[in-house]
Amino acid sequence: MSRSSRAADPDRLPAGKMLAWAGAGMSAAANFILLGYFSIYATDTLGISAAVVGVIILISSFANVASGLVGAWIIDRSPETRWGKARPYEFAVIGIWFATWALFSTPAALDQVGRMVWLFVTYILINVVFDTLLRANDTLYLARAFANRRVYAKVVTRAGIFTTLTGIVLSISLPIALNWAGKAPERWSMVILAFAIPLTILGMTRFMFVKEEFKGADAGEPPIKMRDLLAVLGTSKWVWLLAGTALLSSGINGANMISYYFRYVVGNLALQGALAAVGVILLPLVLIFPRLMRRFALSQILITGCAIGFLGTIFYFFANGNLVMVLIGSILGGFAALPLAYLINVMVLDVCNFNEWRGKRRLESTMGAVVGVSGRIGIGLAGLLVGLVLSMAGYDGTVDTQAPAALGAINLLFAGVPAVVFLGIIPIFDLFSGYDSSN
């Protein structure tokens, strides 16, 4: 194909634009991984009860329900600016990373109640305020920055390669750094700051270099009214099916038992980085998603991945700290995690196209927010479950060796939560397959 033909190709994705777009995802993925250590930081470094931590996560998640819908409402109603409609909200990246550093820099002078309040406020700022705005703008920004569905898939999968690489690097380096930090609060603060500064800069590349070029069918339409929102949410079961998927799939990350598992069952938190090898093995799979979409419905790809992921949890159940079995389980689980991470946004935009086809407003931000908010609820419920189970099992974060009951609870949660998630998602996408096959 000649250079002029490539330039005129509606499915073309310039490498520079893709890389700039990837920066925000890389930063967000890094923040997500880092926040996964919030629970063990609070219990082991600050001495906060696991049940209290679970309650903080749950309250944040339910507060995110309201803030997520409000944030989407704000963005869908936002006026056009010289930067566009969704793009200005990228400044939330700066707020996310500053609040993250503050979260892991709890002042030593605070008493136990003061520490709980500090953790609650900073965790709310991250998840309910800044992350809400960034997530709510994502779907609309994607639709306005790129031309069509096939390009969307290219963007999320190819940028996903760099996101996965970032996750691999962080998954190797962060456990090593935190193992050095141990349970010393000042060292935790130093480690987080060292990551936060470059990742803030990386997270702003999308704002700096990716313009909103495609206004969409809603451009020039009157501002979104509440009746537009209710007309779509009340009559589209498809977005609620995606929301149910997000609620379940986020349970794995919400439970986040891997750090507990490696610290107390394996016996070395730094070895958690060994699982980063899974990302290297699975990374080429991201490249074939657009081709698979030509032959299979997205729902079929996701069902197959979840079935393989469930097989991986069987290895978790019997691993008992064996790194080889944990690694095999992680490889199988990754077959489910990759399509869940990178193809859901494409399905959300399919629902927006369906809304438009029915003569209703597209509501990209609102559709994305419904799915995102459901994920936050899943994180909160899983966090509460973990906190309650660990507390009932006698978990004590101030000691270096846990009682047998606590170790049993860690093992059960580590394997059981993903098993329930994968089994729960399969019937949801089986329902979705009738709609998906028509797109």
C-alpha cells in the first residue's frame, strides 16, 4: 500500500498518536497497581484493622456510584472549549497522583483515629473526585479522538501493549521497593513519591498531543437533559449487562490478596514481581484481538477467556505457596484478564451506537460511567469481604507470622474470589451474545 493510500485509510492509526494516547493508560494502570497496596499499607504499616480498611473501601466505592454518574452528567453537558469537550478533564491526572502520594504519607503525629480520617479523605479524593472525572471522560474522548470502531479496537489493544509493559515493570520493581520499605511509614512515602512524579508527567501525554477530531452525532445538539438519560438507561439492558460484568471482574482487584499471599504464604513480598513474567508471555495476544473480532463476537472471546481463567484458579487452590503452580494459574487467568481489560470499552461504544440507532442520545460518558461505577461497587464489596474474613480469621498486620486460621483465609480468598468472578461472567456474556453478534 502506498503512503497516500495509507494516509487515506479510515482505519489508519498513526503510531505517534497511539503512543501519546497510551501514556494516560500507562499512568492509570500504574496507579491502579499501586493502590492495590493500600490495604496492606494500612493494616501492616499503620496498624489499622482489616475490617476498618474494608469499610473505607466500601464507602468510597458507593460514594463513587453517585460521583460517577454526576461526573458523566457534567462531561456529557460540558460545552465545547478550545481543547474540546472531554480533553480538559485530563488535568485530573495531577490530582490523582498528588492524592496518592498523600495517602501513603500519613503523618506520623496522628493518632489511630486521625490516621483513619486521613486515609478516608485521601482515598475519597483519589477514587471519588479525581479518578471519577478521568474515567468519565475516557469513552467520550476515545470516540472523539479516533474515527471508527476498528480504530477503537486498535487503540485499546496496541496502547494496551504499553499499558501491560508498564504493569510488568511496576509489578517487578514495586514489590522490591516495598519490600525494602518494610513497615516503615517514611520509606513508603519515599517509594510512592519516586513513582508518582514521572507517572504524572506520563499521564498528561494524551492531553498534550491527542486532539478531539471527530465530534460525533451529538455535536451541536441541545445539552443533555435528565429525560435523555432516563430514556436510555431505562430501556437498554445491554449497558446493564456490561455493568454486571464490571462489578464481577473488579472483585479480583478489589480483593487484592496477592500482596498478602506473597508476604505471608510465600514468605517474601519481593517475589511477587516474578508473576510479571506472565505479562511478557501473554503480551502478543493483545495484537490479535482486532483480528479475532473479524471472526468472533466479542462476547465469544470473553467467554472463552473466562473459562480458561477459571481453570487457573484450580492451581491457586492447591498451590500453598508453590511459585510454579501460582505462575501457571496466573498465565491461565491472564487469558481472561486481557480481553476484559481492553475490549470492554469497545463494547460500551457499541452500546452508544445502538442508542443512536434507536434515535436516542449516544451518552458516551454516561454509558462509560455506568460500567465504571459498577466496577467501583465490585471493588468495594470485595474489599469489605476481605476485611471481614481476615478479621474473623484473626489476622494481625503488626506481626510477621500469621496464625493458621489467618493463613487459611488468605489462601481461600486468593483462589476463591477469581473463581467466583470467572464463573459469574460467563453466563452474562452468554446473554450478551445475541446482541453482540449483530454488531
